[in-house]
Amino acid sequence: MDELLTNKFEFITGDEKHNFSNEIINVILPGFNIGIMELHTITREISYLGDSLTFNDMIITFRADKELNNYKYFFKQMLEIGRNKDNPEYEYIFKDCTINILDKKSNPIIGLSLGNIFPYYISDFSLSVQAVAAITFDVSFKINNLDII
């Protein structure tokens, strides 16, 4: 597991590979739960195993490049989702995607296959006339399936 201490990431969507390896700073992988069903009786509550798996959001922190290309990429994706959300023939732009955790030599260590994923939030970022180390922003994604590959 020492390899995970100095990693990079590869973000692949559909058939098109978007190489954000040098721009991804942090990935918060989604937690998940199966839920609990509660049976209320006169004397006590009885908890049972739930019947549906739900995933928390996945959040990726990006370092913006000087032309803000990665920011514009997600901005355009979200505009497209918003424009077509009422069209029954439209499918979300990220139907499936993969995030690979790479070692120092850019070899995959672990892959995560994420199903029915789409971005729904881009965080604020600050621009300044003073020198800054890096401009960063977060993108939050909703997912409906996760497999470790």
C-alpha cells in the first residue's frame, strides 16, 4: 500500500480518454450503504437489513490549467445535461467512467468502474492579481454503481 502514498489518477469517460493525470489533486471516493428498515412494535424497534444500495457523492479536486480547459470541460458537460434533461432520448454524458489510481510510473494500481455517473456541482474558485500556488476547484458527481476492477 506504500504505492498509494505517491499516486496519480487517470479519468476515463466512455470511449474518450480525458487525461487529467497532472491536474487531479484529490479524489474522495464515495461511501455507500445498504440502508436499514425499521419495524416499529409496541415494545421496541427492530432493525432489518435494507433492500437498496445507495452511494454518496464522489468529489474530485482539480488543479486548473492556465487556460481553464478542465474547468470549461465540466462546465460544458453540465450545461449540456441541463439543456437536455427533459429530453427522454438524451442520456447523461458520463454513462460510465473509470478512475485508475496510478503509481509513480503511471501504471494502474487500482481501477474503479463507476456506472451512471454525472457531474452536478462545480465549486467556486478565486482569481487574484497576487501570485497563488494553484487555482483549484472541486467537481461533485452522482453515481449509481461502483465496481473495483
